[in-house]
Amino acid sequence: MIVNKKSIRLFRLSADILLLNISFAAAAVLAQSLQILMQRNYMFILLLILNIIWYYTTRLSGFYDDFSVRYFAYHFVNIIKSVLWQVLAAIIFIFAVKEDLFTRNFILYNSALLMILISARTLVFRSLLDYLREKGINVRNLIIIGEGETGWNFYNLIKENPGFGYNFSGFLSVKPGAGSRDVIGDVSSLENIISSKKIEEAVIALTERDSEALDEIIKVCNRQAVKIHIIPDYFRFLSKKFAISMIGNYPVISVRNEPLDEAGWRFIKRMFDLVFSLIITVSMLSWLFPLLALIIKIDSRGKVMFKQERVGEKNRRIRVYKFRTLRINRDDKYMPVVENDPRITGIGKFLRKSNLDELPQFINVLKGEMSVVGPRPHALSFNETYSEMFEEIKMRHNVKPGITGWAQVHGLRGDVADPVENRKRTIDRIRYDLWYIENWTFWLDIQIILITVWQMLRGKTSGK
């Protein structure tokens, strides 16, 4: 519910498409000349392709739906992603048609100009929109009916985002005399308030115990031609990635929307897992595996590989492979490994610090039991312990576990000795896992892999 949301989105998209065409023409002239560009008509086929790619990639990323984001840095990251798609498409096209003039310089000029122009448009447009809203141009008067936590949270959202286009007129309480100074009346005076305050839209944020007043509120708003928006009381159960869809004539709210529910995205993720794992196996494991195996055998007695049953996708048990990093002691029950654990071998310290102990899990990926990126699989016994700390832990198992994950690149690896701190870390780790599942994109996986490699090079990883 943003004033003229579709019109604003269309304007932004149209402006960016225009800028895309301008940057293309300017880059072509800078790289060669307008005359040469006109002689090579097939370059305009590339321009058409770039326009289509911009439309679909920005739509998939939600580039034009980010009304509530105030920080330009966030927009700039999305701009970079969209421009990279343009660069990739241009490279493929130029290679396919064997173009010999519009090559590196053209691509460099085009991507740089496009990034600068779109960034400038974003900054100017947001400043202009905020200025117009503050001047009261195209702004609508809004009331919030219900002063509970949900109502106040929504009020703060409206207050922090003047670009939404609303002038907040006050709260209406259900019971007479209740509320704070921002309460301008109760529902019995709704009709009079609508008339006196010239209310144009109303947000209904009632709790379950006050829902009996809903029918009368809607009738009054309809009589006064006030647009109604309802935030259900069960909103507190929804994640930020809930989805609303129609099944027949019935609107259905899905509490959590998980991208990997779609077969197409699962296929893309699986294909990437296979290709990436094969590359790692051929380029690294083929020579590193026997070298590390020899060092492990020399360093301490026992098997080279450590195998452990853990919880996989759909709660299935999987046998996870790792290089052994602990000394063999059959009298010890298996306990979580903590920092500076005396059981860790000499080579084990290096393997755990560099994360190389996880390399054999590419075998699990090739077998289809794991993914390169995903929530780390828990040992069976620990999974039961962790479920007492976080009831919704089974939601982690909606996807395949990973060698690395969103929680791990944020430093939430393994356990610590202090039980209070360990409980906090465990809860945070599971929350990061659930965020990853709800916000998965192919590019997020690439980002996590790059961060993991960087942390491995810096030695900032630790045992699991």
C-alpha cells in the first residue's frame, strides 16, 4: 500500500530503460563511432536483448519494489548485479557473432556509464519523491485502527518512509478512553473522524480479542469510500517472506515463502553443485586428498576419514565425511569440539582452521545428500539438544545441508564451552539458517562461497 506504487515503478523502469539505451549509444560512439555502429545493424539486436534482460533481471531481484529501503548502498549492490547481467550478455553475444570492433572498450564504457546513470537516477528520484511528499503533493491522510504492537510497528514504518506518501492522522482505539496521546478517538467516532480529518485510507490492525468490531469498521469505511488495508492478528506468526496467492476463489497466505520449493530453482542449484563439486574434485581432491591422508596417518594413529550420521534433507539420516582431526580415544563419548580442544591433532588444528577438513563432503554433494551451500548438518544427538533451544529447528531440513552456509560466514561455527553463550550462538545460527532458506538466490550462494574462500585464506574459519 504505497501511493501510486505501480505508476512509480513504471516510471523508474521506463527511465532506466531509456538510460540503458543512452549508455549503449554513448559507449558505442566512444569505443568506435556512430557511423560504424550504424553499419553493424546486428548490434541493435544486442541492444534489444539487453533491454529484455534488464526488464527480467530487475523483476526477479525486486529492484523496483524496494520502496522501504532508505540506504543507497543497498540499491547500489542491486545496480551492480543488474549491470553484471548486462556485461555477461554482451560478452556472450559479441563472442557468438565474432565482433571485432565493439569488444572490451565498448563493454567497459557501457557498463560504467550504465552504473553511473542508474545510480544518479536512483539518488535524484528518491530525493525528488521525498521532497514532493514532504510538500504534501500526492499525499493521502491515513489512520490506524488498533493501537497494539502491530499498529505501532506499522506507524513507525510509515514515519520512517515518507516516500510511501501518507500523512498519519492518528490511532483509533477499540475501547473508549484507551490509549496514548496519538489516539484521536475510538471506533464509535470513526465516521465523524473520517469526515473531519478527511481520511482517505485506513489500516486495521486489531488483535484477536477486538476482531468483533471488524464488520462495523469495514461498513463505515465503505460508506465513506475510505480504502481499507487489514493487517491480520496472526501476522506475528508470519515471516517477512510470507506469500499471498489465489487458489480458485480463495486468497491463501503462506506463512513462509521458500524459493527452493520451486523445482526450477532446485534444478539450477543441483546443477551448480554438480559442476562446482566436479571442478573441486578434479582440481584439488585428486592431489590434495592423498597428501593430507599421508600427513594425517603420520601425525596420529587412526583412520584418515571420519564418518558421522547427521540429519539431512527431510530429516533423513546421511553419513557425512570429514578428514579426521581428533585423536582416537575409545573411552571418550563423542562431545562437541570447542576452541582449543585438547583432542585436536597437530594437523587437525590446521585442517579445522583452514576448513580443509570439510573437503571430503564434496563426495556427499556428488551423491546428492548435501549442497555446496546450505545449513550445516547437525549430528543426531545434538539435533535433539538443539531442538530444545529452538522449536522450529526442523524447518532447516526443508533444504539439503551444506558444506558452508550463511551462519558460518557470519562467524557462527561450532560450539563454545560456556553453556549460556553456546545456547545463544545456537539460536542465532538456526535463525541465520532460516533466513537463508527464505531468501535464497543463486547469487547469494555465490556470495557465500566467495566469503568462505576469503575466510579460508585468512584463516578465520574454525571447527564445526
